[in-house]
Amino acid sequence: MCKRCTCFDGCLTAFHFIVLVSCVITTAVLGINRKNQNEQCLLFAEFSPEQYKIKEYGNEGLCNYTMYASMAIGLTAILMTLLNLLGGLNRYRKWLIVQALVYLFMFIASLSAALIISTGFTIWCDHIRRIQNITKHRYMFRVSCLL
């Protein structure tokens, strides 16, 4: 580290690294899910209990937003780390305002993407649970009818 660098710079670098790792994980998970489903979105997907297949896929715009927001946040974290470490711009008041605005944008984008992902997969999992309950009840009904 250089003489001008402070503990604040080290904390920002650690924060940017954590943000970058979480963005890579998010993008990878969503990308794998889409690739396994022929580029269709599983967020908010609905299942047909009769056919055990997906009846309706989720909104492509929401999936695209979460993936692109995650990539943009990761790239912003890399850029901010490089600017903080190489530029030493933390001593300028205008730069601090720009940083605060960038972090606010990153926070809002990641919060909205996290809400979309968690709500979408919750609805997806609820459909799966509902199908499992229907299947279990049908099986139990058949067994009880045989007795």
C-alpha cells in the first residue's frame, strides 16, 4: 500500500471485492438456470401439475435486469477499486460526492435485483411445493380407494 492510502481505502477495497464476488455468483446462478431452460426465465414461472412441466415462464425483462444489473455492479466495483487504489482521489470533496452517488446507485440496483430474485424464486418454489402436495394427495387418495 502507498503512504497516502488509509484504512478507509482498505475497507473500500474489501467491500468492492465482496460486491464483485456476490455479483459473479448471482450472474453464474441465473445464467446456469437460463441455459438449462433453453434461455427461458424461471423467475415467477408457473407449473402445470398435470403435465409436470412449466406452464408459463417468467418475464424475460426481469431476468435480464437482474443479470445485467449484477454485471454492471460488478464492473462498477472493479472500476471504483482501481480509481481508489491508483488515483488516491479520496482527498477531493467532489470525488467523495461522486462516490456517494455511485454507491447509492449500486445499493438501489442491487436491492431491487435482490427483491426480484428472492420474490421470483419464492413464487417458483411455491408452485413446486403446490405440485408436490397435489401429487401426494392424489397418491394418498388412490391408496385409500384401494383399501
